[in-house]
Amino acid sequence: MQKDAYTLILEAIDAGTYRPGDRLVESELAERFGVSRTPIREALQRLETQSMLTRDGRSLIVASLDHNQLAELYVVRAELEGLAARLAARHASPEETRVLREMVETDRLLLNDPKALSRANRRFHKLIHLASHNRYLVQQLDLVHRSMALLASTSLAAEGRTETALAEHDAIVRAIEARDEEAAQLALRAHISKAFETRLKLDAGELRSR
């Protein structure tokens, strides 16, 4: 299935091809993605409406999140992700649970590659969302993770964060395997809280990125 212009631009932002502050030009995007300017223009308007892009004079640039927006985003993310983990502990199929376990074990091989681990981290969280078997929750989490693409770097790039993040993933999966809804919810909320703390320390210069 061919991807539309909106999806192509969104994926480019998510991949870091376009970062906060970068200017998006219709003609350049049309050439990059091999589509006409009309769907590009419509996609840019849609992304502006969703606050993924913002105006700088007559130009559209990739938006960035200020401190308050970041805090608000992490509050919502912790609650929604925690609910997803709770529902996953209740509804996840044996196959979904086994794949989550395999992800944790495989991701240990990526400890020295923050970018690859970041991609693996997104896949891990996405599977928990899907394992909740609640389409409305998945839709809301998609919106939250879309906004996460506006962060210039991943908290997993912080020194020492990768090992602890994987230990937190292990705790989440163990709770889901045990069908312990409360433990799964608490483990995932704690994981998001720790990620937020790490990001605040990175922004304050207390931690270094690798």
C-alpha cells in the first residue's frame, strides 16, 4: 500500500530526518517523496493543525516542546501507558507475551547502539499498546507518541540509561506474564517517570548523551 504524503512527512519527523526547528519546503518535500505539491500542501496544513508544525514568519518549521508541554505530555503518557500495561496483563495473548519477552532478550544486544535501541523501544511500547486490545486507547497513544517525535533526542541516549531501561522493560513483561494487572501498570508508569527524569537531567546538562 502506497503511503500518503502526511504519513511520509510524519515518519520523516519521527526518524529524525526533520528535527525541531527545521524548515519544511513544499517543493523540496515533493521532490524527496516523489509526489505532487498539492498533497504535500494538504499534509503540511494537517500537521500544523495538529501542532506538529508551527509558523516562523511565512515558513513552516517542525515544532519543539517547551518545558511545560514536555511535563504535560509525560503526565498523559504515564497514565495511558500504565493503563495499556494493565489491560495487556489482562488481555495479551500467549503469542504477544512471548514476543514481548523475546524483545527484552534481543534488545540486550543493542546496549551500545542508542539509535537502534530507541527504534526497538518504540516497537516494544507499540506491542504493549496493541496487547491491551483496546482500539481507542491505541489511537490516543498513537497521538501521544506522535508528539514524542518532537523531542530532539531520546532519553535512551543518556549515559547509563540503557541498562536501567531494559531492566524496567523486564519488570513490565514479568508482570504481564504473571497476569498481575496492578504490577504491570505500576511498572510501566515508573518506567515513564524515570524516562522523564532522565530527559530533565539531559536538558539541564546534568547528564551527557552518548
